[in-house]
Amino acid sequence: LPDPLGPTSTTFLMAGLLIRKMYADRPTRPTLPAAMPRSKAKGVGWFVLNDIHARPRKGRLMLNNADVRKAVAHVIDPVAKRLLAVGITPDAVTYVGAAGTVAAALWFFPRGQFVAGVLVILLFVFSDLLDGTMARLSGRSGPWGNFLDSTLDRVADGAVFGAILIYFATRGEALATAAGWVCLVGGFTISYSKARAESVGATANVGIAERAERLIVVMVAAFLQGLGVSWALPAALTILAVLTIITVAQRFSKVGSQLRVPKGEEPAT
């Protein structure tokens, strides 16, 4: 596909639009209770969601619209009921969705088959809709579902960014490989810093590039890469690497401001 602005100009344009989108009208996001039911926390697909404790998973996305949710429910609910009727559990659907995502990412992306990989991964979005609905219908919503979803989301994230990293590493593209590594490690650091902060009584609900933003951008860029826009994925990874580092720094600063002991005061015992 032709690039009328040139790779450099378009890269900066992408960065500007992404940053503007992230800062514009960013709502306050309350921390979810630890025991929030999975049916309420579950969203519309692992790759368009934030960390489970960051905000209700349907937060800022299109499916927060009541009409859209109602339309989706007309499709999802009958399938969920049928699966429950034959003895399939919500956890089983969660496991299958995560395993399918991991398998698709690791099979297609290292081979450069990005269009096929993205499309196959999209199929497993359906499982992310199903397990929350099944948990609600069967009365199995609870902390275990939250924990399972959040943990397997980390596995899926690692597979996506790891597979992309392998693709560039095996082709000797040093910059894209380094950017992919920063995105991979930084993504886990962002998630862990938030969980660790909450475990010591602090909050870390800040960041310019949380999970939803990172995964949406990388999946769109991978699709464009597969269509022949050869600079799309390296540019996206570079931008995301910078934003990931900024997000880590933002969370460190946020938690530090809550936990640091002021000079002259004794730490609490």
C-alpha cells in the first residue's frame, strides 16, 4: 500500500494521534473490588481489555453501550446456555480461549502470516464473551474467575508479543526486536507493579498505555504488516516501547508518592 506521507512522517502522526486519544476525556477509573463477579468484569475479548483490577472490563469501549451489549447478549446467551447444558464449564471455555490465542500467535506470527494470525485470534474473542456469560448464568461468578482470566490474559499477552519478537529476531531486525522486548517485559512490569501496589495498600491506576491500548495497537499494526505495510509493525512497536516505559515510570511515581515516608518521620511498624 502506498504511504503518501512517507514512513517517518506517518510514524510521528500515529504517535500523535495515539497520545491524543489516550489523554482526551480519560475518565476516572475506580479500582474493582477483589470479589467482583467475572460476569461483570469480563469484557469483549482479551485483546481489547485492561487489567482486571484497573477498571470494569467494558469500561471505555464500544460495548459499554447498552444497546450493543443487548444485541450481543441475544447471540451469546443461547450459545452459553447450550454449552452449560452439555456440561461445559466457564473455566473450560477460558482455558480453550487462552490456549487458542497462544497457539495462533506462536504458529502464525513467527512465520510472518500476520493476517491469518490476527483473524484466528479474533475467533477466540468469542470465548472471552462466553465464559463470563456462562459464569453469570450458572451462578459461578466470583474471585476465582477473576484470577483465572487475569492470569491467562498475561499468558496470551506474552504469546502475542513474544511471537512478534521471534519474527523480527530471526530476520535480524535489531530495532524492532529491541522494541518488541521492551513491550514484552514492560507489559508484565506494568501488570505486576499494579498488583504489587494493591498488595501493600496502594493504587496504581495510572498510565498512558495500559493493556487495552497496547494490544489494540499491536494487533492493528500486525494486520497492516500482513497486508504489505512493512513499516507498520516496527513503527507501532517503537511507539509502544516508549509509551510502555512512560507507563512504568508513571506507576512507580504514583505508588512512590503514596508509600514513601516523609523525611523526619519514622516508618510505621
